[in-house]
Amino acid sequence: MEPFLAARAARTLFLALAVCGGLSLPDAARAEGGARRVVILTGTEVMLPASQVEDGVIRQILSSAPAGPIEFYSEGLDAYRFDTAEYEREFAAFLSRKYRDKEPDLIFALSDPALEFLTRNRGELWPHAPVVFTSVDRNYFQDRPRPSWATGILDYDSIGRTIALGRQLQPTARRILVIAGAGERDRRFAKTVAETLERLRPGLDVVVRTGTPVSAFSREFGSLSSDTILLYTSMMRDNDGRSVVPRDAAKALAAAASVPVYGTHSTYLGTGILGGALFDYANEGRAAAQMGLRILGGETPGALPVLGGSPPLLAVDGRQLDRFGIPTRRLPPEYEIRFRGPTFWEQYRWRIVAVGLALAIETVLLIALFAERQSRRRAQKESRQHRSELAHASRLATVGQLAASISHEINQPLGAILANAETAEILLDSAASNPEELRQILADIRRDDVRASEVMRRVRALAARHDMEMHPVELNAVAQAAAGILEPEARRRGVALQRDFRGGLPETRGDDVSLQQVIINLALNGMEAMAEMPSDRRRLVIATRNGNGRAVVRVSDTGRGISLEDRAKLFESFFTTKRNGLGLGLSICRSIIEAHGGRISALDNGGGGATFEFELPAVAAGTPRRNDDARA
Ligand code: ADP
């Protein structure tokens, strides 16, 4: 006897004994091998992603259930690539030999070809093994009865839901393009899809393209208009007869297509397709495994109803949403987004909040600083205005102080003019009038008039309301003009006024009227300090010089000098030792000099008298000669 036949005879005998002994078949098989045997027979090859997913899930669920030890065997019929009767015979013989002493307790048949194979060969091969099938065409049992030894899950498609998703994500879509392979199963699937679309009547043009080779994807689908919903079903074979892994074709299509690719199976997700209501092999595997467990638990397949499908996976690839600029808000809430890393916000939320907070605080601080700067500027402007008004008032007071000498200074030329005019009259009346003499008199009158006008001009300049303006100034000229105004007063007071103006003064900037005012103020103070001195000892020197690159003006007198105690308070407002003094002159002088960026100081001469000195900074090379306001 052939070993193969001998084994079968032995097994038949054993099974007969087992049945007579009242044992159920699985128990008998287990009794023979110690562990239950489960064969997972896929109609495709075992390495196809769909087969791998489903095979893996079935193994995982069965082995984690308390059904005792299970041995798993995976077989791939590969019927889409090998479909001759001879091949099937050889394959059946191979299985028969392989499982000679190991009849399975349960068989999972994945897809139609596997179920068909078992229908034809189970009787010879494993006549007692119950079968759980999956991924079987939903019309499979329309024209044949369901065998009592099998139950399982029929194929289904969620095309309607996927198209609804497409219309939601691409609201301007006008047509549906279905891409499918040229294999028998591909065409069958595409036909089912087309029928579904026909039934749904989506109101869009539907075009089905089958068998386009992967190498032509770019050319054919690389410039589709954006109003196309592109649905990829499956491709196991192309028009060139080349066999293709459907998942690889999905990847190639997603890379080539100019529009998002909607898919039909969960195994395509992650290859670059957008997603859809996807047939989920894991879900189907789970449902099949549950049926298998019930059968291993003693239920017969005939008692378990055939399921019309398993839940689809509603998912999209977040990267594809981004790639096609599809806003997430268009996605129905039941869809899950995969492959999208946390958004920038999710990833750096606290850092963004911290930076935002810091920016907000900084902004508030900036606004506060700006407001503070504005109010300081306003205050500075007001203070400048006050200072200017005070300086003006002080100049008026100075003019008042000089009133006697000024009137004397004007009266003198006026008197001379009068005398000259009278002389001219006399000359005209007399017969001996000499035109040359008259011309001389008129020239004198003009000179005296010019002199009086000049005095008036100086006084008017001093008394006029005036805003401090910075210009390049010749300090010697300023000192000279001040001395000119002071001269009559000095004469009146019996003070010898000396000028000691040196050359080589650095160039400075300033307001000449204000600087003049300072010199006059200092000089008048000096003259007053000498009032008690004998007239031959009253000497006032106005000197200028270059002090280490700064322009220095010094006013010294031979008066009573300054006590150490007074020196500290001299420049304070309202400090005065005079009966009618206001104590503002020196404080105004100081504010003027400081507005020029300079310094003013006073010292006792030691041997009698006091010296007041102020210095102004030289204009730095390159400093713009702008006519700008002094900012005190
Ligand atoms: P006022 O002249 O109204 O007193 P100032 O501010 O001009 O106000 O002067 C303040 C005080 O400084 C004077 O009262 C005087 O005591 C003192 N002082 C100013 N200049 C001299 C000087 N050349 N010699 C001595 N004391 C002076």
C-alpha cells in the first residue's frame, strides 16, 4: 500500500472509532495531536499584505483565547497567478501529503479561490474540518447553497461612503475616475464598484479605467483636473499581463496622481493614498477569529450565520490632507487622521504660550516706556518753555538794571545831535556858511545817530522774547557784544572793564543772545560785589581762552569774594544776599549753560574778588551743523 493511502485508511479508521466512542471531531483530533491545528489558507500568496494582516490577527486572537494550545499553518494557494487544474491537483496532493497525520481542526479560507478550492478538494483532503471563510464575493451564494461545513464573512464595499467622503473633501468634484487592474478579481471588483456607483447615482460622471500599467501612471494620471475624485480599487495584474501587488500599485498611483487617491482597502493606507471608508482586513480577521473560536468551542459552522461584512476603517492620511491643502474641518468627525505628527501648536503649546506671554509683557512695557517718554518729552518741553520765559524775564530785569546807563548811552549821541543841529542852523544863518563845514556837521550827526541806534538794537535784542536756538557761535564775538552793552554801566559805576579775549577758541555751538545774557549777568553781579570797594580798585575782567579743548569764558572781579558757605548755594534758585535780590540770576545762568552741554562754576579769588567761569564743549568733528533746539 502506498504510504499516502495507508495513512488515509488509518485516519478513517481512527475517525470511525472516535465517532463510535461519542467523541466530537475536534476532540478526537486533539486527542491525536495534543494541540488543535488551524490551517489558514489564503487564495492569494501568503506574503500579500492583506493575507499577512488577516493571518496575523487570526493567530493573535486564537492564541490569546483560552482554547488550549493551537498549532497554526499558513498556506497560499496563489490562485490568481496559478489557475490551472493541474496546478490545483498538485497543490491538493501536496497538502494531502503534508497534513497526512495532521488533519486540521479548523480551516480559515481567505477569499473566493480558497473557498472554491476547499469545495472541490475538502472531501478528499480534510473531510471533517470546519471552514471559516472571509473576503468572499457577496454574490457567491446567490447561485449555490452554502455548505454546512462552512460559515464566514462575505465581501462588502463601502464605496458609497468613500465617494461621500470625496465629495465632502473636494466640493467642486464633477467626475469619478475608478482605477482598477486587469486581473479577474480586479475586474470583478471594479464591476461591483461600478454597479454600486450606478445604484447610488452620485450625479457625477463615472469612468472606469482597468489595467493601466504602473509605468504609465504618471502620463495617464499626472495631470488630472482637480475636479476628479480618483478611486483606486485593486490591481493584481495589468494590461501587459504583469502581476502587481495591489498595495504597490496604490503607492505608485498616489505618487503619480495630481489629485488625492481614495482607496478601498486598509492595506493601502500609508502608501500615499488619502484614505476612505476602507475594507479593513484586521476587522475582518477579528470577526473571523471569533467565529473560529466558537467552532473550536463545539458549535457547528452551519449554526453560525454568514456575516454580510465587517466594520470598515474610516481613516485618512493627514499628510495627504496637507499635500492637497484640504482643510481638516471638511473631514467628517467619524474619520480618524493618521500619520500626522502633532501640529506646531500641539508640540510647542507651552513654549508658544510662554513666548506669547513674554511678547505681551514686552509690548506692555514698551507702551509704558513710550508713554513715559512722551510725558517726559512733554515735561521737558514745558520746562524749556518755562526756562525760556524765565530767561526772558531775567533779561528784562537786566535791561531794567542797565536802564540808567542805557539812557545815558542814548542821551549822549542825542545831545550831540542836537548841538550839531543847532551849530548847523547858526552856520546857515550866518553869511559865512561853509558847505564843507556843514557836511562835517552832518557826518557827525549821522555817526551819533548810528551810535544811538546801535545801543537801541543791542537793548532790543536783549529784551526781545526769544527761543533758544543752537548755532555755531564765535564766543569772542559774543563776549565782545556783551562787553559793549556793559561798558556804559561800568563807566557809570566807576569800574574798569577789561577784555582779555584769546584766539584759538574751539568751535562751539550755542545761542548767542542767551550766552550774552550769562556774561552780562555775571558781570553785573561782579560790579555789584565791588560797589563797596574804593573806585580805584574796581576792576572787572572778561576773559576767554581755550581750556583743554573747551571754550572757556571767565568773569572776575575784585569785589568782596565768596564765602565758602555761600559757594555751595550760589546757583540755587532764590539764593540771594542782596536786599532787593531775587536770587534767580545765577540759577538761570546755570540752566542756560547746562542746556549748552557746558558747566559753570564760581570760586573765590583768595586775595579778594570772585571769578565765575563757564565752559562749553567743542563741536566734535562730524557733528551736523543743524539748527536744533537745545535739549536740557
Ligand atoms: P541776585 O543777584 O538776585 O542775588 P544771583 O543768583 O545773581 O541773584 O546771585 C545770588 C547771590 O550770589 C548773590 O546774592 C550774591 O550773594 C552772590 N554773588 C553772585 N555774584 C557774586 C560775585 N561776583 N561776588 C560775590 N558774590 C556774588
